[in-house]
Amino acid sequence: MPLTSFSFLIFLALLLAAYCLAGKRFRWPVLLAGSLFFFLYNTSPFLLALPLASTVAAYVAALADARQRAQGKSGRLPVVLAIICNVLLWFVFKGGGYWKPLLPDAPFLPAAIGMSYYIMQVIAYILDCHWESITPERNFLKLFLFVIFFPQMTSGPISRREDLSTLYEGVRPRYENVTLGAQRIVWGFFKKLVISARIGAVVDMVYADLGGMGGRWTAVAVLLYPMQLYTDFSGCLDIVLGAAELFGITLKENFNSPFFSRTVQEFWKRWHITLGSWAQDYVLFPLLKSPAIISLGARTKKHFGKRLGKLIPTEIGMFASWMVMGIWHGSYKYWIGSGIWYWVVMLLSELAKPLFKKLNALLHIPEKSLAFHIFQSLRTYLIFCLSLVFFRSEDIPQALSVYGMLFGAMTGAAAPAVSLALIHGKKLLAVSLIVLLAASLIREKYGSARVWLAKRPLPLRWAVWLALLFAVLFEGQYGPGFEAADFIYQGF
């Protein structure tokens, strides 16, 4: 049941009707039943054992930890065992990209839908209970709903227990919830079916014949792929957040106009926000607060000065965070493109910061000017483009081949004549990208494009939403036999 399918919309409407008709006490069980149906419809019934096992481990560990701490003990053993249990489950069923090459004859092990996302949620829940940030949930079914809540099972976001407290309140959805949720779903459909799929057709065409396409078209594909990924992933999250909003439940935002970022550091505060904040809260900060790192910082400060004394322990923590984020994606190519790459870029950026500051002063560059902002954003976008070569390529050798093709493009190697007619609906794509840019600019200035639009005259509001809806209905088609691909991040 893809999120962009008619069957998902029917499911959503029926579940919302049942939720509204149920009494307040029975609304969260309705969500649990709907989430179980969604899970079982999209995967094998036997795989329900995986989220059940994760939930049992978290449930038992949190209560055992609380009981031991009440007795004056540390409670660490059940916490460590539960985390190891969840990590092993992920490694066996989702981490095949790491161990499968070593065991080529090992049988294929299917993973449960959303496994990488709910494993992160479960680990966060265990640690939050241990740190006494939240109290352990004593109702097992409520905890299970937190783990398998259906909208976030496809592509996140990675929620915390306190974020989903409204799951159990059973508040009847208001008119505003339904209208805003439906609007966000339409916007997600528009980004996925009208923009992402069209760009993806070009990118797929180039990657299917890298040798024949030449360096220039390879460069075009590399420059376009971030926009395809963004409209695909954020479009999915728009549908997810809109679906939750129908029920009066607010999920965490995962994107905040990332392509306006001036630096890579800022970019990762705007892109896949819940993954970055998870790594920060559960890897980076605990590591930096550990006695070993604090002691290392004191020693390095004594021997190398204040700046390096702070930088070295911080970069150790950053390295661990980026390794976890890279490994989470499930194979070596992602480990490089989503982990090592960004740690190296941020380290070099930090080391070069004094030099760039002096250079800007020497050249009298107005750092607060719009032109310099655009330059920085384009530079950040280019760094992101190059990192995604590993993400889009089939494997590391192909990624290296793409980098070689890019060098050919820069040195003027010939490229075959590829007609732009292959891009279906070029004018509509151009207009759609302008609409996307306008929405991003409005959000950047006012915080929410939907709230801003809601304050405009009624004819304008209806014109915008009907135009988006008609674009999805009549232009979300890409030729005979075409089917919209699964969301890219659904694979995790």
C-alpha cells in the first residue's frame, strides 16, 4: 500500500471515520488496530515478530531499570542488554550490506517495514527512561503503538516518546486538523508525483548508461539528484505528517528549506532533522560528557592550547556520530557518502575557518550580503551533490566511475546528443520548481507556507490548492505502463 496509492487514501479515510466515531477511551486502540493492519498489509505477517521483539525488549528493560534504580542500583544491565538486542536485530535483518559480502551463500532475510526508524525510536525510549527524562510506559499495547504508528513506518520521522503523547489522548480531530492535513498530503503528492518522478526519469536514464551518456550528462544527473531526493523524501514526509495531522497528532518536522543553508553544518540542521538530532542526543552529547573524553580534553588543552584542546575531543564525538549515521543507512557506500564524507568536510571547514575569515576580510567580501549568501548556498549544494554520488550509485566502484565521468565533463570530453524531449513535461517541471522555490521562500520568512496561504483571500487559496490537486491528478502520469517508484528513504 504505497503512500501515493488510492488504496492508502481509502484506508486513511476509513480509519479516520472509525477514529472519530469511537469513544475517547477507544481512539488509541483504533489507531493501534489501523497500524497493525497497515503493517500486515505491507509485509509478511511473520515479520510482526520483529517490532514485537523490539517493544518487548524496551518494555522489560525500562521497567527493570526503574525497579533497580528504586532499589539503589544502577539499572544499566537491562538497558545495555535491550540496546544490544535491538542493534543485533537491525544488523541481522537490515545490515545485510555489511555482512552479506562475507557470507554470499547466507539466505536472504527480509526486514520489517520501517525497521531502521523504529529501532532508533526504541533505543531513544530506553535511554530516556534510564536518564529519567520520561517515565516508563506500563501499558505494553500503548508502547507498541508508539513503535508501529502507521504514518511513520515508511520513512520516519524518528519520533521520541514525548513527541507522541497525543497518541493516547483521544482528542476528536477538529476541522482545522482535517483541512491542514489534507492540504499537506496534496503538497506531498505534488512533490513526489509531479516533480520527483520527472527528475528521476532523467537521473535514471543517465545512470543506466553512464558510459554512453558522457561526462556532461553525468554532471547534469549529479546536479539534479539532490532535488529528486529532496522532493521524494520531503514529499513522503509531507504525506506522513499530513496523515498524522488528520488525527490531531503532530509529528516532528524533518526538513526546513535545506538548500538555503550557507554551510554543511547548517544544512544538517535542516535536512533529515530527526536523524541528526537523534545522533546528537544519544551519541555525541553522551560521549562528550563521558569521563574519558573530558579527561582527554583537559590533557589536549594543556599540551596543544585551548582551540585544539576543544577541537580534538569534539571531533572524536563528531566522528562517532557520523559513523552511526552512515552505518544506519545499511551498506558501505552509504557509510562513506553519509558518514565519513561529512565528518571530513566539517573537520576541514572547522580547521580552515580562521583562514576563510581572514580571506574574506582581505577581499572585503560583505558576508551578510545576499550575493554571498547565494554563493555559500550554491557551494553547500555542490558539496551535497558530490556526497550523493555514493548514495545514488549501485556500489562504490560505480560511484568512483561517476567521479571520473565528472572529471571528463570538466575537461571538456564529448557528450552524446541527448534530446531534452526525453524529459516529459519540461514546462510543467519548470513551473513546479518555481512553485517549490516560492513555497520555500515563504516558509523561510513566515515559518509556514500553509498558514501564510490560509490568511490570503479565499479565491487565491482555492486557486492554489485546486491547481496543485489538478497537477497531481492529470500530470502525475509519465507514459504508458509507468508506475511511481517507492519512496527512496522507504528502503531504510
